[in-house]
Amino acid sequence: MTRHLVRRAADRPEPPYDRLGHRRRTLVGEDDGSVHTGFGVCELRPDGRVPAHVHSYEESFHVLGGSVILDVPEGSHLLVEGDYGLLPTGVAHAWRGTGDTTARWADMLAPVPRARYGHDTQEVPELPARDPVRIDVRDPRTRSFGHFEPAQMDPDRQSQDLLAVSASMRTALLVYSGITVKMMVDGDLGAVASTMFMVRYAPDGVAGSHDHPFEETYYFLEGEAEAVFDGETYRLGPGDCAWAGAGCVHGFSNAGSGALRWLETQAPQPPTRHSYRFTRDWDYLRKALGS
């Protein structure tokens, strides 16, 4: 049984735009054996739109380039590169193109949409197209959104000003040996089925082989990684995507000379204990018992 997949940017065909100027490249979905993860990259032309609809799944997003307007019942928001957010299950929303360039964003859908049920999506009456406002992470009224800048991943460049721009302690950095994690979407932001965060490896960053009781997706943005999934080794770079199913033993190291960075998702949300099962710990136990 396949418990992982790798999709390289150079090998993926571009899907056509629909009649409204929108397209989505599915990178992880039901056909891949995923149960909890739908992941893709959306594009919307400046004059395009996605009509109002609801999902029976949770949707998280991260804007990769350009700008786009998101309409929700509470108002309209102008999203730009670096913005991210959460659309809870059953919340009506619509997308509108804006600006001079095509908008691109990654989306995480949990649990995976099912084709036999119309991809668990239903159109609803149109929402009012109000004047959009920018996301302000310091405003408690926009607590379902946030903004990311690469400088937020550098532990040596943190400041009160940067913390103000990157929201509150819920987005504080988690710093390991050569690895930095910037949480974006999780239970503190209102998510119940998934997480989304940014990962950065220093040139000497390494994560030993391990597995999880949940699915993970990795969308590579910067640098070059050496990734191992169930004993198979891959070199992955910007635009490449990988998925590890529950129980897939995997590990990463920075294979380049500069920073390595990717967008990561998890579904379902990790348990409070025993989220990581490291191979080295069980190897140590075998040796200890054998001696």
C-alpha cells in the first residue's frame, strides 16, 4: 500500500481555467489514497471570480502571490501575498479577482473532498460585494486570518514590532536544532480538523526518521531538501509537493547551502501526546535490551 507521494512542479500539467477565470491544481486528494487531506494550488485571474459556496470540510489557505478579495458573511477582505486564514465548515464564501496579476494561493481541505458527493461543495446565494479591507492581525475582529513574512522565521530578528505584525503568542516560533516552525492555522485560530504552518531549516537542519498517526503535506517554497519516505530518497525544491500518510516513516535534511523552507499541513490535528514516533528511540531500545 502506498503511504506517500511526491509531485514535482516540472511534471505537473496545468489545468485549464474555467469560464470564470479560476483553476485549481490538485496535488493531494481522494485519488491518492488520502482520507484527511485535500491540498492544491488555486489561481484566479484579475477579472475572475468563484461564486459563493459552502463546504462540508474545513478550508485553510495561504496566499502565494498576487492579491484576491475574499467575501464572507461578516465582510470582504483584501488578501495579499503572505496572508493566510481559515474558512470553517459551512461558512459561505466567495473569491473575487483584483489587481493586475493572477492571484495564487495554496489551500488545505480537511477531511478530503469526495467526488461521489459533489466534492462536498454546494453553491449558495451570492454574498454582498462590499469594499474590501486589509487584514490587520492586531484587530480581534479578524481573528480567523493572519500574515506571514519570511523574516518571522529568523530567531535572531525577532522584535516587538515584528511580533505585533505577526499576531500574538499563538504564532510564536518553535525553535529546534536547526529547525524553526511558525504556526499559522491551528486550534487557537479556530481550526478543528487540521493545521497549517511554515517550516524553515538552517543549512545544518536535520529531522531524523519518524512517523505520525496523521497525514502531512509539504509544499516546498525555497531551497533544496533531501527527503526520505519509507526508505525512498528524493531531492525536492520550490514548487514540489509531497504527502506522507499515517504511518509513513519519513525524515528531512537541508541539501542546499542556504535556507530551506516549506508550507506544511497536518490532518487530523495531532494528538496532545505521542504525535511523533522516532525511529532512533526504538533502535536505542533494541540495542539496550540486546545488551
